[in-house]
Amino acid sequence: MLDIERWQEIFDAIRKNKLRTFLTGLSVASGIFILVILLGFGQGFKNGIAQEFAQDAATSVWVWPGTTTKEYKGLNPGRNIQLRNSDYNFSSELLAEQIDLKSPRIFVRNISVNYGNEALVYGVQGVSYQFQEIENAKMSRGRFISYQDETNTAKIAVIGNKIAHDVFNEVDTPIGEFIDISGIPFKIVGTFKETEDREEERIFIPITTAQKVFNGGDKVNNLAFTLPMAENFDDAVANSVKFKSQLLSNLQQAHTVAPDDTNAIHVWSALEEAKRFYSLTDNIKLFFWFVGVCTIIAGVVGVSNIMLIVVRERTKEIGIRKALGAKPWSIVGMILHESIFITAISGFVGLILSMGLLELLGPNIEVDYVVNPSVNFNVALSTVFVLVLAGAVAGFFPAWRAANIHTIEALRDE
Amino acid sequence: MIEINNLHKSYKMGSNSLHVLKGLNFSIKEGELVAIMGSSGSGKSTLLNILGMLDEADSGEYTLDGVPIKNLNETKAAKYRNKFLGFIFQSFNLINYKSAMENVALPLYYQKVPRKQREEKAIKYLSQVGLKEWAHHLPNELSGGQKQRVAIARAMAAEPKVLLADEPTGALDSKTSYEVMDLIQNINDQGNTILVVTHEEDIAHMCKRIVHLKDGVIVEDKTVDQVRASQYV
């Protein structure tokens, strides 16, 4: 490697075969370039899916009632199940260790909502103070319902940004404005942002207020919980399955429902849904891995091809050098030395260009499902080595064969 | 200089064995200029391969300058080729991306001669063949005769014991052929041993001795009155 004479000989060959050098280099550089860009977008796609999904990836568990379909302990099927505060309190206490956040919810019906002379047709829901986090709603202005609001049965309301935008467009801020729910004024204390417009078309009031003021009694429509984050996804799913089944059997016992009656009480966990998304991203990962491997193979084939052609072109030169007293090994060594030098240099050029492009453009790319395409430097580096090695191996055998051709005939043909 | 004793060589062609050289005996003394003649298939290429250490005989002895050439590994063969032999080919076999000077200097590279000395020596031999002004031209800028003269300079550069010329005039018109033969004769006059493989009678008669090969045996080995090529130039 440190033989200066040999390096001079190699640089001679490179300088005097500019086109060959350029084409070899170009094929390797573009191969690496395409490969890295592709891998980058694979990663970007993965990032995009992960981000898209992170918004919904709460560990929430929801309960809503239905109608019994099975006779049980002398009770007829067709009963409507009604959840009550007692269900909420009982479940919360019994499973307290497994619960992170909790809130009941009641849909307030048969009411009219007015702002000044304007009638608002938005749903009103009574919820507890932790509901904001369960829903992943972000406060844009003001605050959410507080614990004090609940205990004081405060007449306050929190509205979605869409309502704020549609209805309160003539005032600076909806905060402090009053809306009229069935004749009772509620003060707006906050607006929230959601990922979808539909979810911003809701008005939240404290659950206690909803029950006392609007004749709700102790009825609730939903129970919502979130579970603490687990170490990994599989644990999280296992926890949520366990929690779900315990919660369900508690509620079934409390309401005298057959254990196998799936229609009476519904328990839904976001995490199990999430599992489907996770397996989707796994499949996507697999797909990009597959594409990556195929691209590497294509690159290997391309580089090998170039090397085969280069060596073939030089077969005669090999024969001449041999007749002049070159050892076969020194001929092969020189040709591989030269080609490894060229492929390595151009490989790194391709690597630097493509990674530069990803660094430059990556963070600015804002397309659905593609976020910050980037590539692991080690992965990219090893692909360069794979291609260089493949080129060397592909070049070695024909060069070795050419260096061991015996006859003068090989030199005779022009 | 060259001693050959009962040399045999056969090639396997599938199940058949083709006996190409059937017990050759001859010797070449230092300073000789020998033509080896024969039609194609007579075994002259095989003989040249063996003499050039590009191939090995099945049996028999081959001694070059007192060194028995037997059981050579590639490395040793390469070393001997570089030290003992200079090749001149029908199709010149210059490396086309190297200038005339670099082509001539190439055997010296394999003798590990430093670059500067290589170039000096290459220029020296190029001027001997009358191509000093063409030293920095690429082969494709030279005529056929000039190319062959570069090739001869290259063969000379390593200062070999024996020059092996394989149809050196085969790709040239007769005028250039005579020029090349004139050069070969001059080199021979300086005391170099040269072996020329040819199938042209007039070229053969410009040597001092003609060995006639036919079907793998020597049918004739005679000394001739050398025709000087210079009279045709």
C-alpha cells in the first residue's frame, strides 16, 4: 500500500483513462446516492407513520353501555344498561393502581345553547378535570375545567377552537364571554385545540354541573381511563388487556350481565387498536428493508458489471505486463488497488452528496407520512464498504484468470 | 544460450490428446539470429510459449543461459522472464494509454528501477531505434513500423539474454518489415541472441540460421547466408 512507485503507476493509469475512471466512479457514486436517498426516505416514512400515530397513541380505555342480549339470573335480555357515578367510583377505586387518569362523561341532551341571539348547535358534554389529557386536547387559550369547578359545580364552559372561530369572530377572545345553556349562563374559561375539526365542535362543562343542573342525576354515559406508560409496547398491550377484562367483569357483575354478553357493556382500548398500526409500521419497515436489500443487490450487480468490463478491457494489458515480467499477483493487486481506490473515493463522494442532500432537505420536507428522512451513518458507511468489496471480488476473478492465461495467443489477437 | 533436449508437449482436447511437440532437440549459441519457420499447426507457437516460460513442457529439458527451466512457479517464471527474455509481438502489444517512453520503461518498473532512471533508460533505447522525438506520443499516434520499433526498444530495455520475436513483421508491409528486420539485425550485430518466429521466407533468410518445424519435429536446421535488410531499405 505504501509503495510509491505503485501509486504513481496507478495514478498514471487513472489520469490517462479519465473516461473509464469517470464512468466507474459515476456508477458507484450514483448507486450509493440512490441507495442512501432511498434508505433515507424509508426512515422518513417510518418517522412519518410514527408521528401520525403518536397523536392517537394514548393508552386510553373507554367504556360505553349497550343493551343486554342474553338472559342472566332471571333477568330478561333487552335491558338497557345505564352507567352511574357508582360504577365510575367503584371501578376507579378497585383498579386504582392500574389507572393513570380517569374521567366520566355525560352527554347533555335536550338543551338549547345560545350566544346572544345566535343559537349554537354543538354537543355539550359533562366531563371531569382529567378529561383534557385523556382526549389529548391542547389548550389554546385559558384553562380547562379544574377540580374546584367540579366540586363547586361551577357554571363554566370550555369550547373547541372551531366554535371560537365560527361563533366568537367578532370579539377579541371568547374567554370571559357567556353562553346560555337552556337559560343558564356559562362563562367561557378556555378554548382547546384538537387534531380534527369535528372534535373541536364540542363544549365541555364540569360533570357535576351537568348532572345537577340538567337533571342528570348520577347517570353517566362513558367512563374514560388512561393507563400508565409501560416499559415497552407489548407490556402496554398486556396491561391494557388485563385492565380491560377486570373492568369489564366488575361492571358486568355490578349490572348483572352475563359474562359472555358482549353487547351489554363495551370496553374499548386504544392500545389494541394501536397494535394494528404498530404491525403496519413493522411491515413498512420490513418492506423498506427489502427494498434496501434489493437496491444493494442492484448496486452490487452494477459495480460488479463495471469491474468485469474494466478487467475485460484490460485483459490484453495484463498479458503484456505478464510477458514483461510482472508477477500475476502484482498485476491483480494493481488492478484491484486501482479499482478499490476509485470505487472507495466515488462511493464516499456519493455518500457525502446524498447525506448532505438529506441533511439539507430532510427537515424541510412536510408531506403526510414522510417526516425528516435521514439515514443512519453507519448503515450508509457499511453499504459503501459492501459495494467496494463487491467490486473488488467481482474484479478479482477475471483479473486473476487473465493474469494466469498462459499462451502467447492471448497476446496475438488484436 | 538456449539448450533444448527431447522436448515434448501435448494438449488435452477432451478425451483426445494432441501431441504438438514430439521430442525437439536444438541449441542456440550466444549471438545467434535464428528463424523458426513452419506452417500453422507445426508447433512453433507452442515452442515459443515454452521458450518464453509462458507454458511448460511435459518432458524434456530446457536450459536458458545455464539455468534449468523446470517446475517454475508463477513468481519465479515472472522473474526469469523479466531478467532473461524480451518479447516482440506481431501486434506490437503496446499499452495504448501509455506513451512510447512509458511503454519502454515498463519492464524496468518490474525490475524495481527507480522512475527517473527508468525514463532515462527508456529514452536511450528509443533513440537507438530512432524514435527519440516520438517518446511522448501515444501508440495510436504512431505508424505500424514505429510501434514495432517501440516494442523492440521495450524488449531491449530490460537488457535480456534472448529476444523472442513472434512474427515481428506479420502486421507490416514489406518496406516497414525490412526496416524492422534491419533494426533486428543491428541489434544482433551488437551481440544479442534473437529468435524470430516467422512463416515468410524472405524474413527467415535475413537471419543466420533457419530451423524448420513440421508437425512437431524439426525437419531442417541449416545455417544460411544472411541477407542484409539494409539493402532493401
